Amino acid sequence: MLKNGAANVPMATTLLIVVP
């Protein structure tokens, strides 16, 4: 679960940066 969360954080951050 920790690995999944750690990998999910950068993905969400990338999406937030790409969307705007």
C-alpha cells in the first residue's frame, strides 16, 4: 500500500501540472 500511494502521488501531481 505504501508503494502504491508513493507512486500515486507523483501521478496526481503530474496530472495537476498538465491539466492547467
